[in-house]
Amino acid sequence: MGAVIAFLLVLGTLAACAGGTITDVKNALPAMAAMPPEETAITCKVELTEYADTICDEDGGQLVVYSYQVPELQALREDGSQVQEAASPAEEAALATVEAFNSRFSDWTEAERLAEIVGYAREDRAWRTESGGEWTEACSYTESLTCQVYETEHLVSIAAVCDSYTGGAHPNQVLLGWNFDLTTGEFFSPEALAADGQEIGDLVTEEIIRQAEARAAESGIAPEDFFWENYREIAADWGSYALSFGESGMTVGYSPYEMACYAAGPQVFTLTYEQLLPGLSDHGLEILELTADE
């Protein structure tokens, strides 16, 4: 009996030390489980996924050969696992960024794109055959997309080349560029990085013209003959062409026919970050991970 009384006294002492309350551990568990998960750092990384195939007609005749390197942004947790479903506000924001980026490249993987190319190839093959010609594998339509990715903590920049042959005298080539701000979750034009749009516009234009005229001089040809006569106006519209960033600076690319004839090939101009520095805003410096004294 004495032992029982002593045990009860101990319980009373514990209750007093706890401010007169005893925690119900069993009922507290659901509340603990309902607490939101601890926020962890989320990083975004681009992977190039290849889509390639050869498409033939019903009789086995080859129609289309394609190969696409498609950039796909992924949100990754600290442990390297990919975020598929959001478990926190940070993960929800990361998935919105992923969707904004990946939706820009969805056309390259949609069936409608290939169906259109295949349809044109099938029509071309039928016309050649009916005209007494021959359709060989060399006549097949082809299309490829190759990409180079430059990534920083704040930026994803894609420089791409699309080569295609859809009949005609020669293949075609198009230079492409995309720039994505990971801090805002949006694609941006170069003006978004500028302290003054006019200032950086003039700065880049003058450098492109300088490089273009030097290129023509190296070939011993007048710039108006090496390029289109209005090459200066084309240079001034540089923001509308293939623009990308890399380790060494910003590249502006003009596809064949855009600044010069097909035989002259694509025209690509690069400006170093040192050259761009005077025209960049604080936001531009942050996105490109530069400092004003570089």
C-alpha cells in the first residue's frame, strides 16, 4: 500500500512541474503529422532529351528522318530527386517555372508537327512518281535540332541550330536562341537586362557592324556586296535574331539569307561581357553573374 501512495505522489509532483498539465502524446500525434514539410533548396537543371526516328510510307518507302535535342527543365531537391508533385510552396513555385520553360519547346515533340512534315513528303513522293521520277532515301525529308545549353544559378540560355531538307535545291538552316530568367520564371529579351535600352541597343549595333565590315574586308569585298545592302539596318535589329549567352559573352546569330546570301552561310557575332558591361542594369549584372568592376 505504501508503494502505491508513493507512486501517486510522484505523479502529482510531475503534474505540478509541468504547470498543472500532462501532455496527451497520443492525441498530439495527428497535429505533429499535419505540420508542413521542412523547406529544402530547389535547383533547376536542363537536360537535353533526344527524339529521333525514321518514318516510312505504307509500302516501306522512307519519307522522313528526324532528330531533335529538346531542352527539358527539371526541378531537383537537395537529395537529387526530381520534383513531380509539389509538397511545399517552394516546390509549387519551382514546378510553375518548369512548366513555363518546357511549354516553349513542346512543339518539337507534338505529333502534329511530324504529321505535317510526313504529309508534305508523301505528297512530294507521289508527285515525283507520277511524273516518272524516282524517290530514293536521298529524297527523304530531314529535320534536326541541336542545342547548346548555358546555365547559371539565375539563367538558362539555349543556342540552337535547326537543319532541314524538305525538297528543293539545298538544305536550309535556321539559328535559334532562347533565354530564360530563373528568378522570374520567364523568357526575356536582352532589353530586360539593360540599364537603358537605347544605350545597349546602340552599343551592340555598332559592334556588330564593326565585326561585319572587318569580315568583309578580310575577304576583299565591300560590305554592301558581302552582305545585303541594308546590312546596317539588319544589324540594328539584332534583338530580333538568334541571341544567346555563354561563358565568354553574348552571341547574335543571323541565319542564311537573313544578313547575307545562302552561299555566305550564317553570320554570327559575339560580344564579350566586358563590352556589354556599360549597358547592363543591376538586374542584368545579377542574371549574368557579373560585377560592375569586371
